[in-house]
Amino acid sequence: MKLNQHLKDWKQIVSQKFPDLSLPQVSGLATWSFGMVMTQSSSLTKVSTLIAKINQEKDNTVRQRLKEWYKEETAKAKTGNKRVSLEVKGCFASLLKWIVDLLPQSNQELPMALDATSIGQNFVVLSINVLYRGSAIPIAWKVVKGTDKGSWKPYWKELFQSLNNVVPTDWKVIVSADRGLYAPWLYEQIVKLGWHPFLRINHQGQYRRQNSSLWYSLSTVVTDAGESWSGRVTCFKSNQIDCTLLARWDEGYTDPWLILTDLKSTDADIGWYGFRSWIECSYRDVKSDGWQWHKTRLLKAERAERHWLAMAVAMLWMVTLGGEQEISSKDELIGDRSLAFEPTPTRQISCFLNGLLTIVARLLNGQSVALGRLLPFSFNHFSDLAFSDSS
């Protein structure tokens, strides 16, 4: 086998970012993520065929090697005497650290979001994501069978624990989630990490304002379009939680936003919840625009989790290149300074697709494989973000 130089360069980058992985695990992760980018697919057949061609190998040899990378540690699933399963949860801290290291030292703010997405009746993916320029980079996830019953609480707690002590303690990290995921323990888990929950809730239930003994229905916080309110409250009579309640109802929307956070009302802007919609955009990147993962034929959740690791690495690669291209076309990057974020960016194509086109152009122009960098983020630059309905 003669390893393609571009793949070799990418393998070196991946190896530096995942120092705890074995050489075969790094090789598989780099090969899978590289192949996904080049084929715009997560298909085993497409990726293995491409890699076989560029490395001058037999298709079946590459196919078997890529399959074994995501398989479990059993004699039936893997060949050889040194079978080791890749523990995906051990990679989450390295993935988040990679993102933190790519941001400039002056950066002190980071938006995240939680979500659960299903792939037909087969899988449900619970994920924590870093939000970036209209997209989202998965940094921790759990794949469960769509037919499995039981609480997701242990999974979410384990995911958060895997990310502990990675982000600098002086950073402001906002973690948003839609109303279907709200739970008091989730709020407390986010605060425990030193991060700030930004959780949307339903209108059912009651709240009590600070220094008051009277309870009011949450449906009365704001009652007409154009209204907004914020203040310290005790929310819910059962499972009470002391927090800041942010409320706003914009024209043209059927429901207001009701957001719970631990931040003071003077230090928070309800418009920040609009970042959460970026995770919806990222599903298009994972599916139709990018890795075509909705067509997966994988049946085991553990294998799907390893497949997601390759997709997350590929996603990170693309948005770093795409984001850099968006700015460089408008303003020259100097040190840690970049053109300020626009509240409503005008994009003809997504940051993700811009990255895909950038890497293709680089290789066609005879340039080497390169990883872009992440640009600084500021919540204040998005304070006027257009309201989007997160139903």
C-alpha cells in the first residue's frame, strides 16, 4: 500500500488531536473522515472504493479494514489477536479541546446546544454540539435504538461528565435546549459544570416572582405579540427551581419564548436562544448536503456511535475552512482579529458547503491538506438576531 500524500497529511493532523488513540484507531478515524469529505458520503462502499483507488489497494481489503474500525471487540466481528473496541466516549474531551485550541486566546464565549434527532425507527441520537456560523459540531453523543424504552437522563449525565474541565473556567458557555428536553436535573447539571443553561420551557405550570408569595400561570408572563419580560423567579410549584426567567413574544409567531437561565437578566439576551436553530441546519449537513447518514445501513448503536466520530471530525474540518473563507472574502485576518459577526449573515451557501468546496479547490490547485481555524465568537454581536420559532 502506498498511502496517498493528502490522506497521510490528514492522518498526521488527526493523530495530534487524539493522542490517546492507537495507531490503527487513528488511521481508521482519519481514513473514514477523509473519505467522507472526498465522497460527500458516509457510505462504506463509496469511501472504501475511493481509498482503494488513491492508495492502489484492493477494494475488499480497504472495505474490511474500515468495517473493523467501527465494529465491536469480538472474534466474530474482528480478525486478529489484538482486537480492541474504540471507546467513543473517551474521544469527546479531545474533540472539544480541539475546538477550544482552534479558537483565538482572546475568545471567552461559546454557544452550545443539546438535541435529540431520530433516523427513522432505527436510531435516536442524543448530542451536545458547539454552535458555529450557522452550523453545529457534535462534541459528545449517545446513539440509542429507536425502540429502546427508558430515561435518557443517565446518558445525558454521562455526556456532560465526559466534557468536564475542558473549557477554560473564565469562558461564558451558554447551553440551549428546546422545551422537549427541559428537566430540573438538566438545568442543575449544566450549572454544575460552570456553564449557563438557556432552556426553553412550555407554558404549562406556574411561577413566583422574587420576594412574592403569589403564584401565576406561565401563560401570563407575556400575553401579546411585542411583549417581553425578565426577572428572578421560582419556577414550578413541584420540582421548584430558582432562576432567571426570560420571556418574549415577537410579531408573526404563535408562541412566545420562555427561557430559564442562571444568568442575571441584565447579563442575558433572550435572542441568544436563536443560536439553537443552527443545530437544525447541521442536520442537513450530516444528511443531504454532507454525509448522507440518513441512508445508513448500520443496525447496531455502538457502531453508529463510532461512525458519528468520523462525521464529527469531518464536520469540524469543513466548518473551519468554510468559516475562514466567509471572512477572508470580506476582510483580512490579522492576528486574533476578524471581521465582526453580522447579526443576520448573508450567505449564498452554508459554511459547511463552503468548506467542502474549499478543500476540493485546494487539492485541484495542487495545495496540501489544511485545517482552518475557528473565528472568535461574541454573544453581543448577535443581540439583534432575528427571532426564529423553535417549536
